[in-house]
Amino acid sequence: MQGVDPYTYLVDVLQRVAIHPASRVDELTPRRWKALFADAPLRSDIEG
């Protein structure tokens, strides 16, 4: 619905959740994530 690639989103959020402040967890919802992090998502070290 937000025009976000699910794979890119999940890889980023699963890595980011460990370092992201709990008080700002709403930033990791797809809508907010797209505005804040989609331009430079975290990538997996195991991507081929």
C-alpha cells in the first residue's frame, strides 16, 4: 500500500530495530519508514 518493496523494508527494519530508540518505534512503520529511510536502506551482508 505504501509503495515500498517488502524485501527491502523487512531487511532494513530487522537490522534497524536493534539500534533504533524504542520511543521512536513508530518511525519503523512502512509509511514513516518510506519518508525517513527508504532513500538509504540498510542492506543485508548475505545478499547475493
